[in-house]
Amino acid sequence: MKKLKTILWATDFHPSSKAAEQVAVDLAWRFDSQISLLHVVPPSGSVVSDDHRRVLGRKMLDETAKTLQKQRVVVEESTVVSGSAADRILRKAESMNADLILLGAGGQMDGDRCRVGPTCLSVMEHARQPVMAVLPGSHVPTFRRILCPVDFSATSLRGLNNAIRLAKAFRGQLVVATVFPSSTWMDTLVAAGAGLDVDADVEQGWRTDFDTFISRVDFGEVPFVTDIRRGSPYEQISAMAKEHDCDVIVMGATGRSGLLRLLMGSVTRRVLQQLPCAILIVHDEDILLETVSEEELRNSRLLFAEANGLLEACHYEDALAKFDQVLARNPVHIEALEGRAVACEHLGQPERAARCRRRAEWMRRDWFAGMPVGEISGEKSDED
């Protein structure tokens, strides 16, 4: 398991940044991490004013470093720079190869919810590293109860795997949630005319997909419960976090790699506009990555080749069993899902085939969202 070796804590000394201090200490103790402190002074247009604020920022950052060191936390460096806060945070994270960016959510509190500030939102959109935002006040997360929403995509699986590892490290509990969308009035009207119950069909298919998704995830000894709801995803996610008394939400976010702009999904964006607790957004890089051996990869490739051979030989039941073995090892193996769909069709199971193709389509969409534009037309190998 890859530990959090380096954490970049960007602070502006506002209440939400102060609340992040305890999170930095908890993570550093748990993972034997080193903390790098960063304070960005936005330019004011006045040289005298900027110099004064840099001196004040240096003094406050030094005091913060001493506070961490008194709690036996290793402070690798503390830096004060001028410029755009989001840009400087992202540059620093890249130059030090940070494993996690930690910052205050900023923004405005509305009752028990927070609207994430522009700096935090920009860092979350553009960073390749996981980003954790902490709310001000009494909302400091202890990772004792973690909410992880999933939609069966490769992105949400990445978020769930990280949520499991955090829960394991902090001996926390996990709430795995999903929200299936309500049918539009047009769908309902057309279905009613045909004597169908479209909502019941959608709900049953979604629940089946959710059960299948959960059954292929290794939770180890982490205790977890599930919550399935219908409605607006971002509204239900916020409601579930509050009702389950969760202190952190872990979500995967879609994005483009390299120098292209990382684009979070619309649901993630909406959750950030009414944040009920701290949130961890996982992009291309996992916060905690379990290593996969070459032997495991080789076995997965061999199983997939055997499944394809059985499919071509029209041994559909045997092929289906092999594809299931591949997916048990790698739930986001798109080609295995598509092969499974073909086998199900030949076995007279059109609904299962449709669900496999739908999941494969969602995953392939995520892969393309994560590729530079010039590579979208190229072929991807089984390891991708």
C-alpha cells in the first residue's frame, strides 16, 4: 500500500484553513507523513502592501509550523509566495510531487452547509492529486463515518477504493450510496400509455447494478452499510451525509490528464455548492494505492484470453463464467463487460446484456474523458 508521504497544506489562515490543521495532524500521525506548508499572498497592486503581507504571512506560517512540530509532526518546508492562490497551489503540488492537497473550503457558510470558495473549486478542478477540503467550525473530520456515492463507473470505483482504505486506516465505518434518477414526465407518459411502470423498471435495474457493483468490491474488515435513493443526486448525497452523520464525503471526479483542464462531473460540482461536511475528491491519482503484482495482471490477461476463446467457440456458459472471473479481479475491465454482454445475449438474457453494455458505455466515457484529445481515436490495451 502506498502511504501518504507528502501532504501539501495550503493555508490562508481563515477559519476553514485553521480547521484543516487537525486533519493535517491526524493524517501525518496515521501515515507517518511530512507536511509542506504554503501561504499565497494575492497581489494588491501596491508594492509596500504586498511586502507587508508577505512578512505577516511568513510570521504566521512560522507559528503554524511550530504548532505542528509541538504535536510531533514533521514539517518539511514552509513557503510564502505571491500570485494567484489556485495557480501557486497547483504549481507547488506538482513541483514537490505531493500525494495530497489539503486546504480549507473557503466560501460562505449557510446554516450547516458551505458553498466552496473559488480557490478551492479551482484547485479541485485542475489538480491531478487527491484534494481534500475542510469546512470551518466544528466540522473537522475524524474519518469515523465516510460517505461514498457511486454510479458504477470506473471513476466512482476509484473513489470507493480510496474510501475503503481511509476507513481501514482510521477504523471508520463506510456508507456506500447510490441515487437513481427519476423518470421524466415524458417517459412516464409514454410508459403509461403502453401499460408499463417505467419507474419500477428503472429502480429494479439500478438496484441490480448496485448489488453487482458492491459484490465485486473487497471491503476487507471495513464495516459498511448501503443506501439507495431516487431523486436529484446532489441533493440526496448532501441529505445522506447529514442523516448518516458522516464527517467526510469521498468522491471520484472525471477529468482530462496531462496539461488539459480537469473537468469534474456535474454532480460533484453541485455537491460542492452545498457541502455538508469535508470532502475528498480523487482524480487520476489514488490517495492510497494498493500495489498489483505482475502475476495478478498476467492471470487477468490469461483469463480474458480464455474467455474470448470460449466465446468464439460458442461455449457461452463457460465464457460467461470466465468473464465473471476477470471482472472479479478488475471490475472496470471494459472488454470483459462487453464480452459478458455477448454471452448473455446468446444465453437468452437480454436484460443482463443491456446492463453490461450500459456499464461498459459509462466506463468507456470515463476513459475518453481522461485521455488527451489526440489519443481518443487510438486503441487501448487491456492493462489500461
